[in-house]
Amino acid sequence: MAKTKNSLPRRDFLKAAGIAGGVAGVAAVALKSKPVSAAVPESGKSSGYRETEHVKKYYELARF
């Protein structure tokens, strides 16, 4: 197996990839925005389960 001047050995490549992944993880934590909460209807109550037409179609096709 011949080595060329411009090629990185496999281990060096894997080390560099691991470092890049770590930097990306740190950047993701540093750029984290404020927590997101779920939207609540104006009435303040959850709408709950609704059996809409597409749900009925799914049940029909799944034979529930």
C-alpha cells in the first residue's frame, strides 16, 4: 500500500473527525436558545383526542 504526501493516515482522520464532532456539540450548546413550550389553546384547556377523517381512514386501513 503506497502512501501519498497529501493523504492523512486513517487514525489521524478519525481523530480529526472526533474533534470536529466535539466542537459541533459545544457550539450547539452555546447557541441554545430559550426553552420552547407547547402551544396552548386560548381557552386554556387541551383539545384532547379528536377522531378526524384522516384518523378514521387510518383505522379503516389498519383494521383497528
